[in-house]
Amino acid sequence: MAKTVLIVEDEQNIAELLRMYLEKEGYTTAVASDGAQGVEQFRRVHPDLVLLDIMLPILDGWGVLQKIRQEAQTPVIMLTAKGETSDKVSGLKQGADDYITKPFEMKEVLARIEAVLRRASGDDKSKARRLTFDKLIIDLDSFELIVDGKRVETPPKEMELLYHLASSPNRVYTRNQLLDEVWGFDYFGDSRTVDVHVKRLREKLEGVSDQWSLKTVWGVGYKFEVV
Ligand code: CA
């Protein structure tokens, strides 16, 4: 299946050149010309990799990277201008997978993309079941919930429910979906079971951060909302 690359770049010439070259090489592409659009496209197309410029209108590359990392571990390659060494360092620290300095050769871009994608797919198998948000760590391997730096005793089903919701931020799940996917098809409970667990989770998570919350979607179900 063709891999999708999201190109977030406000310089039209560069974006177009990348798009044409990558499509010729068999990639599917999406292009965003400012940071806000970049985040929006990221959520819509679920790309396999993101090429992310730093200087962008509305929201810069760091802001976009931060939003992406709140939601996913999708590989990100930063496009930096010549000599922005400190940017490279902080980019890698903030969770970028690689960087390419402008002006670049298309061949180099392709080689970096392939290397990063290879690394990402290799990592997938041993990927830790751990999600990190502002003041929140949900670790399903150790069944630990860390809220604002403190470990909070949480029963396994609550952990699994929270992990499930937070794995797909902003996606709305119905109570029946959650029963099926978290408790399993042969569970003889009713949808109030979900409500009770969400209520207990809320007591632990209420007001911890303004960047995420466990939301009720009236008449539908629940979602882990990330802003
Ligand atoms: Ca730019």
C-alpha cells in the first residue's frame, strides 16, 4: 500500500517540488501551507510520515510537532534552514525523528524518508503501550497511571478503558463499542458499566490539565479530547 506523506510547507515552490517528486516515487501526498492546516490535515489523512517546515504562518513547526506528539508517534522530519543548528537539536529533543537542511537534494529527502519509515516500522513491533500527554502518562505495560507526576492507583479495566480512548484522541466511542472493545464481546454487562468506569476515571483526572479531558458526548458516548 502506498505510504502517505504530509508536507507542511508554506513556500509553494518547495511544497510542489516535494509533492511531485514523492508522487513520482509512488507516495501519496497531502500538502498544507500553514501550521493550523498542517494539524488539521494530520488528523484527517493520518499520514505515515510528516515533512515539517519550521517557519510557518499561524502555527510554527514546533507548535505543529507538539500537537502531533500529543496524539501520535508518526515519524516527523523537520525542514530547517541552513545554519539553524540549535533548531536541529531542539527538534530532535522535542520528538522529531530527523531533520533535513534547506536547500536539499530530492534524493537526500527520499533517502531520509525511507530510513525513517524503515526505523518506524521496525520499532512498531516492540512499541511500548504508553501514552504521554500534558501531566498524564498512561502506561499499559506496567498498568501505571501517572497524573501530574504522581502514581494513581487505578484498576486494570479503568486503565484499559482510558488507554483505549486516549489511543485515538478526539474519536467518539459509543458505550457499546467500548464494551465490545475493552470488555470483550462475551461480557455480560450493560452500558452503565462504562459510565461507572468513566466516572471513576474522571475523579482522578478532573482539572489536571487544560490540554485534554475525558468528555461525554451527549447521546453518543465518550471521547478523550485533546485541544
Ligand atoms: Ca517556511
